[in-house]
Amino acid sequence: MFCRLLGCAGLLLLAGCQYMDDTNPEDVRTITITMVAKSEANPVFLSARLGAEAAAKDLSEKYSKIDVAIDWRTPATEDASGQAGLILAAVDAGADAILVSCSNDEILELAINQAVDRGVPVMTFDSDAPDSRRFAFYGANDIELGEDVMEQLAELMGNKGKVAILAGNAAALNLQMRVLGVKNAASSYPGIEIVGVFNHPETAKQAAAEVLRVNAAHPDISGWAMIGGWALFSEELIDKIDPQKMKIVAVDALPAQLPYVEKGIVPVLLGQPTFRWGKISVENIIDKLYLEKEVDVINHLKLIPVSQANLGGWARQIKAWGYEDVPEKYLTYVAED
């Protein structure tokens, strides 16, 4: 009888050990994070997706009890109502958390709050919905970003001349704040005149067309404050901008934009570490959801000025972040004296 009991105890001990075994697939919890960016047409969000997927892989390897999965649900082009629908569909599908960049904070606020009411935590990145019940935001300080664009541009222009602001989606809160920052900084330069704020759909083709349209309508413009890099995501403007007559400072520094720096058409790009939009945000979600840590509500990133002087180093950095389309010549680029 004792032997039988001992045998049973051994079986229970073995079962217990199996239960505690991190390699037992039945013990692994899948955490699905639905990621709703603004638009698949904008490469900055594909970069954020790479960052999110890299973080998911790293966290799944670090914590053997969880398998982090990224559920990418992003409209082909900007559509705030479509984003709201995707968020609610993800909640219905059993998402554990939502990560969203808001095309329109007022429209997304309702969807975010509905998700939270149903027990799904929401974090925003790039473009916030500050009045919603999202638990955290990660992205630029957009007013400071706009001010930085204008200050860099004013220096290039000798503190005088007419400036146009390329501003993307008029309904996006983050872009509204960037425009405000540009205007704030411009007010400190008596010789600088803002001729207008020009909105457009956020595709390379439509943004470049808007630049050309405005240049034709205002031939005395001598500077562009581009608070997003949309117009430089193709080479449409390479042969249509004279850097001796017009200065440009733009946000973002993705592979498609680097020829503009190389050729001196855009002396300064303010690179956002867009890969980190996804990476840091996913890490924060796991901190809150799995590790039960406190996460700061506002988390700001730092911009990285990219010029001919550090073009090679920046190219190698974004290559390491997973960009496969960095031209080989930039990986060994050395600025000419």
C-alpha cells in the first residue's frame, strides 16, 4: 500500500513538475496586440510595424510563459471611421490590447473608450487621443517638433523669406500641434513670413503634387517646413527643386528620403525613430498587461537630425532596424569635405 501511495505521489510530483515546466505549450499565454496605424500607404507605419513585430519576438523569447502576437489591422489610406471600426472588430475578435495612431482624435476617442469599457487596454502612438481613456502615449512632442523644423529652416534661410508649411491630414491632432509649433517659432523671426498651411492626402504622389502646385502659385516661396516627409517618399521632386533658391527641412528620414539629403536638396531631415513607435509601445503594453508595472502616461521620443555629415551612420541604423530598401551606397556613405 505504501509503495502504491509513493507511486501516486511520484506521479503527482511529476505532473506538478510538468505543470511548472516553462516549455509546456499548454502553459503559454498568447497575448494578441492589435495595431491600427493611420495608413498602409505611409512607410513610417510599416516601420512601426517592424518594430512591434521585433518587440513581440524578443518578449516571447524573454518571457517563456507568453507568446506575443501582433495583429496588424490598418486601412490602406487614412480613414478615421475605418480605424474605429477596426478597433471594435479587434475587440470582438478577442484582442488583449490595442495600439493605435489616431487619424482623428475625436472620432477615435469613442472607439477607444468603448474598447476600454469592454476590458481591452488601449495605447496610442504617433498621434494621440488625449481626452480618451487610453493608458499611455508614445511619440514626439509635436509642438517642439514643429518649432525645431522652423528653427532649422530659419537658419538655412538666413532668417528671412517666405515659408510654406506642408501639413498632411488637417484632422490629425499631432499634425495640428506641429503646425502650431512652426508658427510659434516663426513669430520669433521678423523676416520670416508664413504664406500658408497646405494639407493633402498623405501619399507621396499627392504630397509632391501639392508642393508643385503651391510652388507654381507662389513663386516667391524660399522655404518649405514639411512637418511630415510624405512628399519625399518618392523621387518626384528630385529634379524639380533648386536648392540654391529653396530650402527644405522635413520630418522623418526613411530610405526613400535619403537621396534628397545626398544631393543637398533637403539639408536637414529630422528623423523620428519610427521603428521605436512599435517597439517601445509593445514593450509598454506588456509591462502593463503581463508584468503589471506602472507605465508613464506620456512618453516622448527624441528626434535625430540627419544631414550629409551623418547620412552613412543613419543609413546603417535604419538598416539595423529592419529596413530592407536602404540603398547600398548609403551604408558606406562618406560626406565630401
